[in-house]
Amino acid sequence: MMSTLATTTFFSEGLLGSQGALVAAAAIGVAFGFFLEKGGFGSSKKLVAVFYMRDFAVLKVMFGAVVTALIGIRVLAAAGAVDLGNWYQMETFLVPQIGAGLLFGMGFVMGGWCPGTAVVGAVSGRWDAIVFLGGAGIGSLIYAGAYPAIEPLTSEGALGVSTLDGVLGVSPGVAALLVIVVALGAFIGSNRLVAWRARRTA
């Protein structure tokens, strides 16, 4: 019974638009926003500090979240508690996703927010976050209006559902281990860089 419940998702049951899914999404979103604010990510100064190599909290939190989810999913899948076939996996389209990533990064460093943290900042009453969200809304409308003209680009470089283990030709466990090693290297390296900068400015 537990296994059946664990392998059932709103996506696998075709219930993403159901009331239960919306309630779950709202609850997760509120919890996510609460912990973002508690972690200091409701401040654009803290967020952009990573780009100036002054504060690597964003890097650590993001990598920490990736590693935590990765380990949890792999352990549960190996134990038969979840069926990854029931999980939605986004397809890879190299051209639009690389282009969007570059635009996202530019917007992040220039505006000081990403969409999720901007919502947290706006709820906290930060005007720069509110303006940022307004700009994001306008950009979304422009994209929607231009979509018919740029639609062919949205499927360029299609690779289907592409995973790290598939690209590297290794087992999922080995791919997970590689991600963990990279994350640990990033944690250690960022700590040493901050310590080095502190010694230089002391």
C-alpha cells in the first residue's frame, strides 16, 4: 500500500489541474518562500553577491538542494518506493534553453532577483522586487506576442529527455556521485576563496 501511494503523483494521474494539486502547490510554495526569506534570499544584495564572489550562500543552497533531492530520489527509487517513470521530465532543447539561460543570468545579475526570490522580496515589501516582477510580466507578454514568429527556434537542438547519466554513458549512481563530488568541490573552493579575500582585505 505504501509503495502504491509513493509511486502515484498528480502528474501520473493526470491531476495537475485538480484542487488537490493546487492546494499542494500553494502549501509547498508558501513553505519555500518562508525558508527563502529566513535564509536571507529576500535581499537582492545577498543574491547578487555570488556574482562578485563575496558571498556564496546562493551557490551552497542551490547545490545543497540539488544534492539532497538527488540522493533522496535515488535512494527511494532503489528501494522501490518511487517509480521515476511517473515523474515528469522536461525535454532538452539546446538552442532555446541555452539562450534562455544566458538571458536569465543577465537579468539575475542586473536586476538582483530571480522570479522566485522576487516574489519573496515583493511580499516582504521591497520595491525593487516589485518593479522586477513587473518587468518580468511585461517580458512574458512580449514573448507571448512574439511566439508565433519565434516558435521554430523553440524546438532547435531537440535531444528528447536527456539525463546526465545518459549523456556520460554511466550508471545513475555514478552520475549522482559525480554531482556530489562537484558540489563538495564547490563548497570547499568557495569557502577558501572567501577566506582568501578576507585575508587580503584585513
